[in-house]
Amino acid sequence: MARKTRNKVSKSTRKKMFTQKICRFCADKVSSLNFFDIKSLKPLISERGKIIPSRISGNCAKHQRAVTTAIKRARCIALLPFSEAH
């Protein structure tokens, strides 16, 4: 059985694909996230209601954990919907 050959991606194109993004909360020097601030949490939720991961949003690990807890708390008190359909 013949093996399939994979298309190799050069190292220069691989680096271009994954550019490091700057955390928006570190850039603004935000000390704590508030779950009542829906304007800052709304862009971090996808159209289907899922929390956008840090590799896409560019948040650092510290602020990504704070974002997830803030979004979950805002969902529990009905400030944010669990999904857009409901």
C-alpha cells in the first residue's frame, strides 16, 4: 500500500501563521475583570455562545482564566445568554 505524502510547510510560513497577539487586558493594565462589564466580555464569545480560546483572542493565561469565570458568572445571572438561539 502506497503512503500518502504530506505537503511540507516551510518554517517561514509556519511562523507567519502563528503571530503572537498582545493581551488586551495587559495592554490596558486592567487589574480585575468585572462580570457586569458586558461590553468587554461580548467580543470574547463566539456567535454560537462559546468562549473564544486564548490562542485566537490573544489573551494571556491569567486574564483568560479571569475572562472565563466572568463569562460564566454573567451567564448564571442572565447578563449574557448561554447561546444566541435562546
